[in-house]
Amino acid sequence: MTAVATVRDVTMRFRGHTALQAVSTTIEQDTITGLLGRNGAGKTTLLQLLTGHRVPTSGRVEVFGRPPFEDDDVLSQICFVKEGQRYPDAFRVCDAVTAASWLFPRWDGDLAEQLLTDFELPRTRAVRKLSRGMNSAVGIVIGLASRAPLTLFDEPYLGLDAVARQLFYDRLLADYAEHPRTILLSTHLIEEISDLLERVLLVDRGRVMLDDDAETLRSTALTVAGPRAAVEEFGRGREVLNTEALGGHARAVVRVSGPADEATALAAGLTTEPTPLQRLVVELARHARAPEPPTAPVALEEVPR
């Protein structure tokens, strides 16, 4: 596929603090990518580099084939919806939307009006007087209506209730299906957006821990449960990301290589189920942080009763 953005061996330092360390990744055209990671992992810094807000300490960032910093042609194709987006004090909701329409060549005014209605946003109220959730909704309206070839959302749901978040996901997916573009979502709510994602980019302590196709990623782990001895035997020789045991019963998240592994588990009398994307991402991040396990087999720990 065509790359919209490439990051090559990028390091970003701030007064002795390294926010990103030797990061390399590619953002593919017309995909929805989840940028995942804990607070302070380096997600926002990466978004700032992709949108030309910062220049890397070392390495190279290219968007649409060119460095984005102070390149108007590149920046006109990018919409960056920041966490806690600020607007001029005098701006009403309608002013923020009108100003955005001047910035984005592919702006869809009809979609913006529909979204304002969907989110029940008061058009003539000052943005600074909005609740946190309504402020987030204004950013969502602008991000979706911009139809920018590269649209980045940094924690777009802050302050939104569950109904409003689902509305955002539904509208994003529906408009993306009709007007494909490249969308990068930085979020903590992995399970809520897992069905949207085509790629997963996991950043932890300034490094890329995972960069893969979401469907491929889901197929690399299996949750198995059954007799403790059978679970231990199935995990032997495979990467076990998490185990829980109670009495003679155990449950484990195990990295697998294909359908044959699931057949092996079923033949051993174990039950199997897909591992939810959130659980898999959490366990992979935790596993990457943990020290190297001993080479000798370790029995499963007993869960306290």
C-alpha cells in the first residue's frame, strides 16, 4: 500500500528527557490506525511530529513525501484534533466551524451541520463556555467534516459520555466507508475502538512495541482454559502472555502461529476463544516491560481465594 507518512529512526528529546527513541513506522493510505499506549508513552509527541508542530532531534519524518514542518502544501492536507483544543475567547461554536471550513479544501459543510445536530451542540454559544465533552464534540465535528487526507485525533473522546462516544465511532466509520482517508486515533479506550481499527501502533516509553495489521494481530493470540495440567502442557514451548489458576483449573493467553495450534488445544480438551484486542495489547505491553523469564518451566501461580 501507499505510505501517507513515514517515520525513520526518529528520536525526540526535551531538556534531557527522551520522549521518543529510535522510532520507525509507516502510516498507510486509507487506513484507520490506533495509536495506543500509556500516559507519557510518547503518543502526543509522535502526533506533533507528523503534523509539523515539532522537528525531531534526529531522524526523518515525511508526510505525503515531504517533511511537514512549515510546508503549507502538506499541512493543508492534515487535520489535527488535539486533546483540549483551544479556540479564541470570542469564538462561538459556529465561528469555530466556519474558520475550519476556510482551512480545509475538502470541507463538507452539510456533514458539519448534521454533526452539530447529532451532538446537540449550541451553535451560538461561546466555545469557552462549553463543557469538556461539548468541546471535544466540536473537535470531532471539525475532524470529520474536514475530510482531510490525513486526520489525526488525540484522545478525541475526553468528557464524552458513552452515548456520544458511540455516536462518534458510528459517524467516523460511516463517513470513512464513503470517503476513505487516512485516520490516526490516539486513545486509551482500546476495546471501544477495536472494531474500527485496521492497524495497531503501540508505543511504550518512547519506543514502538507493536506495529501490525489488527486482524493479523488478533490471530496471533488465543485464550485457552481447562484443566491446569493441560493448560501448562499447551503453553510449553509457546509464549504465554498471562496465566491465571484456581485449584485444578487454569486460563492462559498464549501466542500462537495458526489454526493448527487451536486444533491442538481443542484436542487436549481445552476450550478456546479469541483474545480481545485490548487484553492482547495490555499483555504484550506488560510482557515487554517484564524481565526475561527463566529458561526452566515455571508452574502457574495460584490465584488467591
